[in-house]
Amino acid sequence: MAITLTEAAARHVGRYLTRRGKGIGVRLGVKTTGCSGLAYKLEYVDGVEAEDIVFESHGVKVLIDPKSLAYIDGTELDFVREGLNEGFKFHNPNERDRCGCGESFRI
């Protein structure tokens, strides 16, 4: 079981936490929504909750709630720039299908 960040994602998170002035990492999870059923949720966090599962990648903590781990185990989080756009990309080996707009996925 593992969730990892690319070096680019870890650098981006680290820079954001520095600018923010606080925080220990990011919380990654899934929620029920969209055309295909599930969507990723990502938020910066200041502390670990009792139920969190904690991974560390390139010096950045990644916190996962136990219910989400079954859907995102093995996921690599990347930060990419494509033209004028930039953002996080999820490389999830468990994904079987993605909706046309790219906002949700199915396992």
C-alpha cells in the first residue's frame, strides 16, 4: 500500500506550505460525485487526524482516510504544466474509466 508524489508535486506542495506559513502536507481522498461516480479531493492540512494513514514522499506527508485508500492505493500524484494550465494529475492504477469532462472516475 502506498501513495506517492512525484518530485514536481512535492516541490509544489512544499512551496505552497512555505508561502502559507503552516501545514504538514496534503490529505488525499475520494468523494461520491460526477458522471462516473468518484472524484478526487485534495486539501492542505495542518495536523494528522487519529484515523489518518500517513505516507511520506520526497519529504512531504500524504494523509489518507482509510475509506479512500481502497480506491486510490498505488496512486501517484504529479504536478504538471501544460501550456498556460497547471495542476495536479492523478495516476491511479485502479481507474477503469473516466467521464468525458475528466472530473470523475470509476473503479
